[in-house]
Amino acid sequence: MKPIVILGIFVADTAFRADRQPKMGETLLGHSFALGPGGKGSNQAVAAAMAGGKVHFITRLGRDDFAAIARTTWAKAGVHPEVTEDAESYTGAAFVFLEAATGNNAIIVAPGAAARITPEDLETRADLIRGASVFVAQLEQSVAAARRGLEIARAAGVRTILNPAPAATLDDAMLALCDFITPNESEAEALTGIPVVTVADAERAADALLARGVGAVIVTLGGNGALYRDASRSLHLPVISAGPVVETTGAGDAFNGGFAVALSEGRDVIEAVRFGCATAGISVTRPGTAPAMPARSEIDALLARQG
């Protein structure tokens, strides 16, 4: 099986669980604290590897204790690191607030060394990208680096996925490099100007992105599942529940990792979306991000139960 190549960042998640966020100047007592691996690209790489993919992850790290957390995490999941060590910077970190009652989150990311990923980092690994089945990027590193990775992949006939998170301004030329784009509701609104509250709203936003050159759009809708839409097909897929929701922080990353694996295995795109939904459905029943990513056997078992 050809590899899945993912570009992105690693950060150490510092997760605080409390009843609510503090106001400016206010101090609150929290329920818990956890330090663990995070970063959208890293989470997606772990999710894809745990789901059965052969995954290479392109990123930058500092030379510090947080970098050691990254390498340990990838080794456990089976991710092949493609790392540039950056002694002049630090490994990134994230503040993650978790609302105790719902598991919903608010996040601040300081990418550190990963903010210094350049298009040249992608050029250095161009042969790896050209030999991939799927190339995945997000926007926590520079847009220029993501664009170059997508260009290399598209020129070689590699399927491309862009998870446009965090939301950024993207031109039509970059959108046209995307076989699939996977925004959530807020990111779809940021890209199109269309508020996404209902499935019908998601359909309108997807149409706007298709008109700008995207091959297919998957709007992830949280508790409402996901909408898949391309030039000929449109389908709303419901949530695939694996139990009570504990934390939603890594759900989108779980979806993207699982979706990439199913595509790399040659599955039909709708089946691949279901596989991604199942991966996310399990992840939200557990605390954490990378540690919450399910094994392939768990995903297959959930899909079998759902029929």
C-alpha cells in the first residue's frame, strides 16, 4: 500500500477542564489538568496510523522535552516522522480549555518551530509526496507550505485533502489543488461567507466552494454528522455514535485521518466518509486528542454494528 503523507504541526497540549473560561483578571479553580500530544497534523497522522495506514508526517520540532513527547507518540502509533530539527526555536504548545459539562473546547496554539515550516521543506521530500496515495495538509503551518505540498501531490496524481483549519483566506488557485476539502461549520463560513447552521446551509457553502474549483467538499457538522457534496453526488451522513461524548477536541482530526486511510485503500468516497465518521465517533468518547484515536479493529467493529 502506498503511504499517506501528512504535513502539519505537533504541539504539546496543556488541557484544563473547568466549568467555564475565566474572565480577564479572574482566576478559577479547575477540575483537572493533562499534558499530552496535540497539533492537528500530528493528531491526523496518529489517527491514520492507528486506523491502519502507512503514514509519514512532515513537520519541524525544537530540541526539548516536548519534542520527546512527539517522538514517543509517533513511535507508539506507528507514524514515520519526517522531521526537521530546529535548534533556534521550540516545539509548539497549545492551551486547551475544556468545558466540564459538555466537553466542548477553546484552543490557543503557539506553533513554535512548526511555524517555520517552509515550501523548501516540502521540496526536500518531494519524492516521498509523489509516491503517496494521499497527501493531507492543514493550515496551522504556513499557507505557502501547504500550497507547495498540494502542488507537488497534484502534479503527481496523488489525491489531496485540505483540512482548512484554522480558517484562513485561500485563493481559487489553491482551492483548485484540493480533491477534497474538509471544513467544519465555522471554517466553511469563513471560506464562503455563508453561516452554516443547518444541513441546507452546508449545502450552499459546499456549492460555493465547488464553484471555486474544489473537487469535493465534506463539511463536518459535529453532532449532525457530515455532508458530502461534489458535482454529481450529495449525501448527509449522520453521526456514528460509539457512546457518550467525553471530549470533542480531536474529532475533526480523527475524521480526517480515518478518511485518508479509507481513500488510500481504494474505498468509494462515501464509504470513506463513513469510515472517517466512525473514527471520530469513537474518539469523542475518550479524553485527549492523539491518545483518543481508535485502533483499526475498533473502527471495523463499530461499522459492523452500525450495518
